[in-house]
Amino acid sequence: MEKIKAFGKEVFLFLTSKIFLKNFAMMLGILVGFALFSNWFLGCYTNHGESVQVDDFIGMHVDDAERQASDKDFEFIVLDSVWTEGQPSGIILKQNPKPLSRVKEGRKIYVTVTGAPNAYRLPDIKLSAYDFDRYSKRIAMNGVKSRVKERVYDRKQSENSILYFYHNGKKVTEAEVKAGYYVMPGDVLEFVVTEQTSNELQVPDLVCMNFSAAEFLVSSSNLIIGTVNEDGAITNQSTAYISRQEPAAGEPVQMGMQINVWISQGLPDGCTETDTSAPTNTDDTKVEEENW
């Protein structure tokens, strides 16, 4: 018991001695100082408790955005580039963090910008079954535009079938596309496609017909009487006879074309009275069917 009391007295004397108290105070001061320094250092390093607002950089060139945000020490990281028609490369399309959000200074800003276009290989026309609508939609997904330059009558192929196209004024065939033909996004391809109806018809035979019957036949054929030339004196144009015509009967012409005629009051040589009337109903029906 006496030993325990003696040990306790020695411990008490040690803890209350000047040397111990001095050393303990020094250690405590060092710990407090280290804690204060650590807190200050972390606050400086991380800007603890401070934040800045992120500007709206969308629509700006990435270089301009970096200059504008230089005072906030933002670092811009380009994640992706996307070609956009009519836009130069380097324009910011998306950003993260979003505009007006609050972050610490020195934060990395991840952006998607416009990029330069890459050449696009046209798909095989055969894969779209030669159909203009299907093919134009497919290439439009890669920024290539298309329009119909011309429609050509072709009763053997389906309506709207692609025959060939023009690129920058150059005719391009299916074989060239199959071998590998490249265009740039934004280019315009002008297609020549088929159609099932034709505006072409044959000139009817007007010679020997009287003028009124010939005029009716021409108008019903979607043609027009052009210049009327007189062979001799004409007393009554409606009863005069067609002695010559231009273009000649049977020649192919487009609807709406003019037919020039020569008329004479008397029956032309080689004509009979049976030749002077309009075609029969059967012929009229045939003309209508050809026009359809």
C-alpha cells in the first residue's frame, strides 16, 4: 500500500513539474499550430467555401471562351466535335457544368464543339432499290442534300427510279457510286429520275381537213394552232382546208406546242370530201388514251 502511495505521489509531482508542463504546453502549441496551418492551406488550395458562376459559353468559339474565363482559371476540355452546316469549327454546342451553375475556380469545363466535315462515301444506290425518296432520306442523315433535276419518261421502270445524278456539274453513274464515290456534307446532288407519264405525243394529220375540224382536233390533243398562212384568197377561214402543216404528221412533240398550218379556200390536190371532217369517235378515244 505504501508503494502505491509513493508511486502516485511521484506521478503527481512529475505531472505538476515545470519541465513536464513546459513540454506539454509546447506539444499542445505545436498541435494547435499544425491544425490551424492545415486548415489555412486546405482553404487556399481548394478555395473552401468559395464558388463562382459559370458563364454561358454556348455559341462562342472555344478560344474566346477561354479568354473570357481566364480570371476564373477555368480549363476547357473538348470531349467531342460535331460537323454543323454553316458553322465554322470550334464553336461550343454544349458545356458541362451548365451555364449559370456555381463551381470552384479552376474547374474543368467539358465542351462539345463544331468540327470540320469529313468526306462521306455514298451508299450503293441499289441498296435503296433505286428509289429517289428512300435514297435522299438516307444521305440526308449525313448532311448531303438532294433534289430532282429532271424527270424522264420510262415505262419499264418504277416511278421515281434513279437513273443517275450530277455532283458539282459532273454526271455520276451507278457504277461510280458502287466503286466508291465521296461527297462532303452540305453538297447538293441533282438526280435524274423516271416517271410513268409522258408529255410527248405525236402530231395529228391535219392535211385535207377543214380549218374548224382541224382546230378542234389540235386543241383536244393539247396542242395549239400557231401561224395560219393563206394559200390564195380566203373568204371564210372556218370552211377553208388545210393544205400543209408544220411539224408534219406523226412527229413527236411536247404538249402545248404550236402547229403552223397553210390553208386554201378550195379543196387541196389529192384530197377528197371524206378527208375534210374531224376523226371518228374511235380516233378521239385513242387520242384521249394517248394523252392519259
